[in-house]
Amino acid sequence: MLPKLPSSATDPVNPQKARTGLTRIWYATTYSAAGLHAAWYETAFRQELLLAMVMLPTAFWLGGTWIEVSLLVTTVVIVLIVELLNTGIEVAINRIGLEYHELSKLAKDLGSAAVLLSLLLCSGVWLTALYHRFI
């Protein structure tokens, strides 16, 4: 039998961990909305989101089947997701310290490379769809 831990050892540091059911979902949704609001102030995310607002409706016109439309939409959303993750990495690194460190640079470079790969994937899929539609 395990010894009983003091209440301070079992109390969650994060109050979200103690929430359950719809309350947990509600708070998680508000945290996500706050994250999207904060991301709007990142220039790269804002540019990609504005481009997505054009590309997503265009996907329904460009795609011939639901699979093609899904692929076009998915690649655009992947770019947004990867940009959010990259911004999260950059913010976490900056919280640790703004002074130059090789590992901080590596983390930021890897996040940037992930964004580049997602943009290349999206571009490749969209260029292929455009080629298929018009040529």
C-alpha cells in the first residue's frame, strides 16, 4: 500500500487538470481561442491566415473530387498548425532567455525548417492541382 501524500503534493499546479467534463472542454476552448488571438500578432501567421482565407474557398472550386478538395484544404491547415507550433517554440525559447545560445538557435532553426517544409508541401499540392485543372 502506498503512503498517503500530503494534500499539497496531490493538488494540481494547473487548475485545468482538476476540471472534468464540459467545464474542462469550455476552459480548453477559451485557452485555444486566446492562443489564436495571440498568434494574430505574429506577422507570419497573419499573412498565412489571410492567404488561407483565399485558398480555402478556392479549394472547393479547384478540386474535382472531395478527396482533392480535402487534400488542398489539409495542406493549407497544416501550414497554419506548423506556424503555430513554431511560434510556440520561439516564445518558449525567448522565455528562457534572449541571449544567444547555440541550442536556442537550433530549436528556432528547426521550427523554421518545419514551416518551410509545410509551405513546400502546400505549394507542391496546389501547383499539381492547378496543373491538373488547366493543363
